Amino acid sequence: VRTPHAASHPYSNPMRFQIFLYFICAFQNISCGIHYLASVFMTVSPYHTCRPPGNLQNGEVWELTSCHRFRRDDKSGLNYDYSGRKSSFPCMDGYVYDKSKWDSTVVTQWDLVCNREWFAKVIQPVFMVGVLLGAMIFGYLSDRIGRRFVLWATSTGIFLFGLAAAFSFDYYSFMIARFLLAMSGSGYLVVVFVYVTEFIGMKSRTWACIQMHSFFAVGTMVVALTGYFVRTWWIYQMVLSTVTIPFVLCCWILPETPFWLLSEGRCEEAQKVVDTIAKWNRARSCKLSELLSLDLNGPIGNEPLEVKKHNLLDLFYDWNVGTRTLTIWLVWFTGCLGFYFFSLNSVNLGGNEYLNLFLMGAVEIPAYIFMCLGMDSIGRRKVLVFSLISGALLCGVIMVIPKNYFIWTVVVTMAGKFAIGAAFGLIYLYTAELYPTMVRSLAVGSGSMVSRVGSIMAPFCVYLSSIWNFLPQLLVGILAFISGVLSLMLPETMGRPLATTWEEAAKQDTEKDSSGKLFPTTNNTALEKIEVIDSGVSGLSE
């Protein structure tokens, strides 16, 4: 079958249709970024003290602290410095909160302080558990029932569960709503990367997919701006949830991807989508046999391709591959831990906490641009090592900055977020290039699951500052340094062929091919095409 000229191919370059579709989907990424970090201000614990007893007896003198109240046994002792006997009582009448910054938060709504403080501390980790489950469940469903339906369902879920969290009647209903919100948001992120990948042309695919992260960063900035203007938690949550409305209203026009339709044998529907793309782009349409076809006269054309199922043990094929896998997992874990630690801890740096969080989101955008430019000019490994080692050194610099110089602390923390953000964004692509075709999706998916453990631990990492102020930075810095040093042993993949066998993966250090594609053999061509059709599997990695 003859392939049509690239200029007339509806997928040759992302034109009007792909641009329109890309920005609709990318806009919803803003909403996901919002809900991932909305708890930064919702769970603020303001200064508080026990509320005085409502039934004071004549002459009683009470001392109020943040978690206890004491009644002086000697009613005549009115001096501030009292050394007599006291009777201790819990804060049975509630608490009085400082409202100078926030009128109300989740903490003040349900008194999540003192012996109930841990209820507030598990809000973000439980959310991240929902992220983990959502990635697994909706990634699977997108392969079974289609990308478009999952995008509809998860986007609607983001909107409805976001509002449900705002109008929760107690702590437990709030946690359930947030958990379902996390699953929906994570499910959307998983599927949207697959969806966009299957519509964007090869030339722009890397940049387009990586810059999807930039819209997530915009969501972080929106959280900071909304938190500054809205100081009541349920109104704040409701305002943030409305960002999803434009996508919910527009998502019905999104078509199913031709790749998924073809994998389900729905060729007529796939052809209609291709025709629509061509019409939008003012290009000549093409038959599906021209768009996705194997050489039917080739040696594999007359017999089905056998696909062997692989499991996690295949990532430890031999000593070298096992070492590579453990190193990659450590980078995934460190990148995600550092990424969320810098964002969640921004409100504790001093100065204006809203500006701090805004800057933590803004610095991600140039980080992704730097990553895209660097990985295609100096190589994936050098950018990764530089980012991780720089992140480690910057964590050390933060530890020696005097407390009063909080402006410098914010600046260096921004630089640290820049470095860790670049490493975390790069590891998606780098992992896929380090493994052969048969386990590529498994490698990226397992790395993503390990990274979710890092995101679950990130809030607890922030709480370590109560033990020692710089213990979180020390932990992240050590992990980043170890990850950077170990990454020096990884092979460079820039301009080298994608491996299809373990033997080719082992030769990545010695074999070079500037095309960066598969070796031009018939079997590899078949595998590449099958990999494109089955690209939904790799979507579990996002």
C-alpha cells in the first residue's frame, strides 16, 4: 500500500483541527492542577485558643491555651503569674480562631486541631491515594469503552465532586467527595495524554504532550489567585470547581480517536473521524489502509502477530536491566516527592504565601521549555542528571539561608522547583526510550505508580519540619543527589533507535541512529504500528 504524500495527510502536521482539540483538552488540565493543590489553603490551621466555658460560676478564673483550659482552684489569685493549683479541662466548648487571614477553613469548620489535628493532615494523602486508584481504573476503562466517554465521565465527575466537596455536611462526606474528585482528576489526566497523543502529528507530539504539564502549572497559579481573593473555604472550593464548566459544555464535540475505533474494529466510524480532520485542515482525506496498514504481502502479513504477556519481573530481565529499573523508579519517586513538596511547602516559606504558591506554579512553565530544548540538544541523561544534582544543591542552599532572609528562601526554592520539575517532566519520555517495545508501557506505568507513592508521602514530608525546620529539604536533597549520581549510569537515548528487543536495549550505549526511530526491519515496522494502535496502554503512565 502506498503512503500518501505528507502534505496531504490529515495527520501530517497538527493544523486547525488538532490545535482546536489540543487547547480544549489542555484547558481542562488547569482544573486538574487546581484540585491537586487546592488543599494548600483549605487546610490552613490558624492560631486558636480554647473557648471560655459558657456557664461561668461567680469568681471562677480560667486560663486558656490552644488545646486545654485550666481553672484556678484559688479564686482570689487574679495575678497573671499564678503558681497555685489548677484543674485541667478539655476544650469542650470548641475553639476561638484567628480570622485575620481566613474567615473559615476546613480546619475551623470541623475543629481539626489538637487531638483531631491528624484528621487535617491526612486530607492531602488520602486525595493522592485517590489519584493512584483513578489512574489505574480509568486508564483501563479508556481501553475498554473508549477515550471520549472516559473524558466525558471524568470531567463531569471533577465538576460534580468539586461542588459536592464545597457543600459537604461533615468531615467524612468531604473526604469521600475529595477522594472521588481525585479519582476523576487523575483519570482525566491519564486519558487526555493518550487522547492528545493519538491526534497530534509525530513532529509536534513531544512538545505538545510535555507542554500539557504547563496548563497543570497554570492551575497552581489559579489556586493562589483564588485563595488571595476568597477567604471562605467552601466558596473558594466552589469557585475553583467552576473552571471545569467550559470543558463540560464543549466536551460533547470531541470525537473518538481513530486509533481506538480501529482497535475495536469500528472502521466506518474511524473513517468518518479521519474525513472530519481532513475537512477541518483543508487537506485530502485518506483511506484507513493508507493511514494505518501493515504490509499485507510481507512475511508477517498472512499470520497473526503473537503477543506475549509480560509482568513486573520482566523489568528485572538481568542484572543491568534490574539496576536500570531501580534507578528509574528512584528518579520517579524523587521527582514526584520533590515536585509536590515544593508546592505544598510554599505557604511556609515566609512572606506572602499566595505569591509564593503563584511563583511555584509559574516557574514550572520555563522548566518544561528548558527540558524540551535541552533534551534534544544536549541529551536526556545530561538534562536529567543536571536537574537532579542542581535540585539537591539548591536544597542545601535553602538550609543555610538565615530565617529572616525569606525572599532569598523563596527565590532558591523556585530554582529548586524548576530543577525538580524539569527532571519529573523528562522522566516520562526517558523511561519509554530506555526499554524495548514489549515492556515499554509496563516500565512507564510502574514508574508512574512508584511516583504516586512519592505524592502520597509529600504532605508527611512537609510535616517533618515540626521535628527540624530543614529536615524535609535534607531528605529531598539527599534523594535527588543519589538519584542524580545513579542516573549517570543510564544510557543516552537521544538520536538513538527505539529498542524492540532486550538485545537492542543492551546496545543503546553503542548503536547510534540519528532518526530516533525503530530499525527499518519488517518486524519492527509492524511492532511500531501495533504500538501506535495500542498506545492507550502507555497512557497509564501519565
